[in-house]
Amino acid sequence: MIAVRPAVLSDAEDILAVNRECFGYEHDVSVVQSALTRCAEEGTLSCFSAIADDVLAGYIQAQIVHPVYSLPVCYVHALAVLPVFRRRGAAKALVTAVEKWAIAMGAQTISLHSGTDRKTAHAFYAAFGYKVRKHVIHFVKPLNEEENHGHF
């Protein structure tokens, strides 16, 4: 059984472990704690945790954005599920939770980016009704080399 709930500050170490395992991200737990604090304080930013077998199996983070060129959009920043919990409904439960949240927040669409090599993820999103809209090139410029964690 997968339970989904809003992420809480005490999830930070577990989310950090998911980031390491799923994405190879190495950063201090304070980065996750700061993000979770902002999720708790800002109404347009959210993070949900999936709990299975009393373990944080994965998470999803999303944000409502209000571009000047469209109606409100929910942008999914990250969806990650530990390999041992994949194909057990955790990702589906997380996406469902964020879609319900996005609708309640007034979003008209939901959007995300997925690496070109993540074919399994692409199949998951397609099965869930997501469509490829366009291919993009992702540009990044670090604003502070000391603070750049290299994820983007």
C-alpha cells in the first residue's frame, strides 16, 4: 500500500537519499530542508512524499507558475521513486496527488521536462496521458560558482 502525504521537514534525509540514488545528486541536506521549508510556507510550491512499507519510497515537487503568455501552469520540478518501489504504484500515486493539488490551485495544464535518455519515464508519462509538446535545449548559467551544485 502506497500512502501519499505532503512532505515534511523530517523527510529531508530520505529525500536526499532518493536524490542520490535516482539522480546522482550530491548536496547537503540543508538544500532539501530549505526547499521543504519553502514548500510549507509558499502556497504555490508543493512537495509530496510517497510512503510504502514505512519507508519514503519517492517524492514529487511541483510549482504553480503564472506565465504572461498562458493560463496558470503546474510545473513538475522532480518526480523520483526508489528502484525497489517502482512498478508498485508510487509514481502514479504521486502524480495523481500533484494533479489534484494543481487543479485546486487553478492550474490549467501540467508540464514537465524529462531527459532524452529516460525512455521508461517517457512511457510512464505517455501512459498517464502526457504528450510530448516540443523538444528543447536546456540552457544554464551558474550565478554563483561556489553555490553551483551542478544539477542543471
